[in-house]
Amino acid sequence: MSPIKLKIMTDNKIQQAFAKYNLELDDEQVKREVATLIANHREENNTIAVKKFLLNSVELTTLKTDDSEDSVMRFVEKVNKFDDVYPELGHVATVCVYPCFASICHDTLENEEVEIACVSACFPSSQSFIEVKIAETALALKDGATEIDIVQSVGKFLAGDYETVADEISELKEVCGDRKLKVILETGCLKTASNIKKASILAMYAGADYIKTSTGKLEPAATPEAAYVMCQAIKEYYEETGIQIGFKPAGGMQTVEDALTYYTIVKEVLGEQWLNNTMLRLGTSSLANKLLSDIQGETIQFF
């Protein structure tokens, strides 16, 4: 099945889509459920095999104000060298950069299995004209991006303008074609579990290939509670439509235990079908060295 295009639906039709899902969630109940899930299951996933998988799911990211062609080239060359130094450990899933660096990534990256993701559409605020968002996305794709990360128009969502939010996502997915589109909900701004669930459903119906927690530029970024609600939404959407949507927590992952928490949530809510580095991505850079250190049993600063 292909994603349903909400841009051709009236507000009434959007409400009909929402009506298929339970959007009235209790934040305290979500916290209790997440705490129980982590307490009961996280430690069983504290294995070298899981840590290797998580390393292979990392989207190695540089989104700094002082990024340059030279610094991004050095950043990508570390990914190239990793294949030689640790051939038994596979590779990260993705390098993620600003759109103006798509070309240098494309020219430098040697491993064709590593994706090139670009944050686009006026990241991180998404506060601009749709024409600008489309142009930036198209240029990133032309220069070699294989995946695009955008931020939903959070202000419009909170104002209840769901049609415009869906229209923008659908138009940007049309630009992407068969290349993957990740929609960042910026869950820290959404505040409630009910808003996070509704934004997840809206993004998926509008054409998102992944839903992502946050930009990492605002606090709070990813939280276990937001991840849990988003994974529940992905599960229900899959049961309703047959479409499998990927999940990407990003921002706020400081420790290996944090990564194991998100892995545990995905495993318990979504199941084995999502436990591959196509369906689960981790938006981080600092975590790569920590996972590598745990796997190798010594402190390593490779990336």
C-alpha cells in the first residue's frame, strides 16, 4: 500500500483518520508503563551483540555552526577508515550533515552501504516558505543526499492547522520520491503524550518513511516516554495500513544505557521486524565512541 496523501483530504477527513486511533493518553500512565518496561527488559538486552547492532544503527551526525568542507571531509574519512580498522564490526548506518555538505559527503564517502542524510526544509525551526523548503530539499538530493530529515511545522501543528502540516510533508515526500523522508516531531515542544501520538499519526499518513523524536537543538530532546508513544503509533498504523514506518530517536542519548533503553522500547513495542538498521536509527555522534568502547572493552575515541 502507498501512503495516504492527506493534502487531498478535507479537515473532516483528517479527523476521520485520527478517529481510528486512541489519541487521549494519560501522561502519568505512559511514564509508569515505560518505567515498568525498562525495569523488566532492559538488562536482558545489555549484550555485546545488541551493542554491535546499535553501533550499526547510528546516524553519525555533524550539525555545527562551524562545520566546513574540510571538517566534514575529515568526519566522513573516519567512516571510511572504520571499515579498515574494525572490519568485523560493520559500519554506521548514515552520515548526517547540512544540505550544503551533501556533495562533499558524496565525493568522500567510500562505503556505498552508508547513507547520506541531510537535514533540510529550514532545519531546525522549519519556519520558512514551503517553496524554500522544497528548493533546499531538491538541491540536497541533487548533490547526493540519499535521505532527508525535516521538521514538521510545529507552530502550525500546535495551532491545529493539521492540513498545512500534512500538505508540507506530502509535498516534500513527493520531492524525495523513493528516497527516505524522516519527519522530526520535536516532541519536547509537543509536551503531551496525546500531541505526540497525534503528530505521529499525521506525519505517517502524510508520507513519512520514518518518524523522529527531535532535532537535538532543543530540550528536552528524545525521551523514553516520547519514544514509547511514537512506537505505539507506528505499531497501530502498521496494523491499520500494512505500511512499516521506521523510528529514529535523536538528541539526549548520552550513555550506552540510554541506547539500550530505546532498543528495549522498540523491541518490546514493535518487535523483531523493526530490529534492523533500516527500521531503527539512532541520531547521535557522541554515542558511537561509547558503544565502540563497550564492545572492545577499552576506552576508544575513534569518531
